[in-house]
Amino acid sequence: MYKYILYYDGGFLCDSSELNDGYTFETEKEAKQEAETEIDNRILYWELEEVEYDRELFSIKIEVV
């Protein structure tokens, strides 16, 4: 099982295993895809809130759980 951890500009954003029902994934690829989706959702929210961001400052860490 795998999980993702998201960071923005070096700061912690979220850990998928701590969200709702503890999202874990069967493959590393699946975890990476879900992390990218989470980034897209955060960007959409930030744009709606008129928050400035730089997509390049997001980073994803995939861990085995």
C-alpha cells in the first residue's frame, strides 16, 4: 500500500492516509495520480479565492505504508 504527502513551498499540506477514511493506494502510480488530482483541486480552490500560487512549488512524496 502507498500514500502520498503533499507539500507547497516546503510546507506540509496533507497526508492522504490522514484524509477522511485514510486514503491508501495499491500502486505507487495510483498514489501519484491521486496526488496530482489533489493538487489540481487545491489550485482550483485557490483560484476561486484569488490566492496566488506557483504550481512548481508543489511537491509530492510517495511512501509505502
